Amino acid sequence: MIFERISAGGCQSYLVGCPETKRAALIDPKLDQIDHYTALAARHGLRIGYLVDTHTHADHFSATRQLALQLGVPVVMHRASPAPFVDMRIDDGEMLAVGGLRLQAIHTPGHTADSMCLRVGDRLFTGDTLLFGATGRTDLPSGDAGALYDSLFDRILRLDPDLKIFPAHDYQGGGSSTIGQELATNPRLQIRDRAAFIEMMGNLNLTLPTHITEALRVNMSGGKAVAQLLAEAAASVPFMSLAELRGRIGSAPDGLIILDVRERDAYEAGHIPGARLLPRGQLELRVNQELPDPTRRLLTCCELGHISTLAARSLREMGFLSAVALDGGMKAWREAGYPVKSGPEP
Ligand SMILES: [Fe+2]
């Protein structure tokens, strides 16, 4: 078996490939590691055929949706997954054929209702059902401590004690363990009484993962994270540096129009000399009156440089092919000591 473990920010992803057919499955990929996975697959000559999430992740952005679009291969999750973009829903006992390898799903609700473990050969990908020296938490949406107890003690821990486990998280990094080792040493698994286990899980008092709202929204809908939206916008527009703009204001031989896309009060408190006000929220409504010449060179600016990037992208989409965004925003402009004018538009 060709095997790669990809660790990033406490999360573990796995690339599992068949050496004969070069077919592979990618398990629990993270959005910010996409290039890493495709490079690893290429290095081994592997063709990824399945993108598997062991469950709906609440703590990071899954890459399955994005990679499915990129590679044209199915997203696989348990049948209980709420995500509408899942192409192949599998159930307990079913298998994925990855060349000569067989990945068998074991439904293990508890951490989430859609959690599953995947067994292949002497390995068990445990998702967040069983971690090194811990278990997944059960206090997030669809979590259920009683179900986790049943999944662990009635299913997973009854498997071959020599099975090596590969969890979706390893906060220390570099861990390795087996079912037998966890049974003997994992502190949470020493609580063998179901009611006591449920009580223990209810008293963990864990802090909520950062970005939980956004991660659940993205992972359950297939929509985009804000950072992804901004990165895509930034990749589709040119930028002008603060210093370059500083050198150009006042002279404006090429008729550069500076569009300040903040709200009126921010504009009046201080803007780049010569800038026009066109708030982002009114951009599409007012472009036809405000910008009759689509060939004019436009530069968008805002407070931090994010909204202006989105505005420049919208302008380009509407046919203003000379729209660029300021690399930075008014905050950086002021900090650089560049000239600022206050008051209403002339
Ligand atoms: Fe999780």
C-alpha cells in the first residue's frame, strides 16, 4: 500500500494508494493543503479516485468539494452526512474499491451522527471517533456521547487489537498506536460504564473551535470560506502599490479614477486626494451613471484592501477591464504618511 500522512495544524489527512493500479483515495483533506496533496499524488504517480470525509468537520475547511471540482472525482461520505454535494453516500459495511485495495466503512456515530471509520488492511482510519489517548468530542452539532460509547465499545474496540489507528487529529504530531494500545492506555477508554462515560464526556468543558460557524457552513453546504472568496478575487485582479499610487496622484496623465468604496462617513473622515466615493454596497446600482466609459483606468480602495479587491473583481466582471485594486488600504496609506483629504466630495 502506498501511504502518506499529511499533518497540518493538528489535522491529519491520508493518501492511500494501490501500488499496482496507482489508484488512490484521499481521506479528510484540508482546503489549505490542496497543492500538497496533488503534488504528493503526482510524486507517487497516483490518480486520486475518491475524496473521503470521515465526518462533517467543525474545526477546519474540508477540501473535498474543491478537489472534486478540480479532479472530477466523487466526494464520499456516510449516508447521514447533511452535505448536498456528496456524490457517493456509503453505509456501514460497504466498501470503496481503490484499485486492489478495499476501504470498508464502519458507521461510528458519536462525535457526529455521520462519523465513520475506514478499514483497509492492517489500518483503521478512525476520523474523530478514536484519537491517540483521547476520543472525539461529543458537544458539537449532532454529537452524542452515548452513541460514541456504543461505537467504541461495541464496534471499534472489538476489532483486531493489532489494527493500527490513524485519526483525523494528532495535536502532538508523530503519534502511532493500535486498538489494543488504546484499550490499555487511553484514559477515556478506562471508563467502561456507559453512564459514567457519558457523564465524563459531558464534563470536558472544551472551548469551541475557532471558525466553527464558518467551517460548518462551508463543510455542510459546499459554499466558500471568506478567505477563499478573497483569495479567488485577489487572483483575478491586478494591484497597484501604495507608493505607485502616491506617485501618480495629482499628475493623473492617464486619467486614473480612484474609487473609494467605503461608506460616506469613512470617506469624509479622510480619503486619498482626488478619490471619488462609490460605496461597495451601491457599486452595481450606480456604475452605469458614475462610470459611463468602461475603458477608463479604475483603482479601487477601501480601509484594509479586502473589500476593494472584491469591488475590482466585480468591476472586471461587469466589463471594466482596466479595474485594479490598491495593494493595501487607507489604514496602510495613513500609516505611510501619504496625503489625506477630509470632507465631502467636491
Ligand atoms: Fe471532527
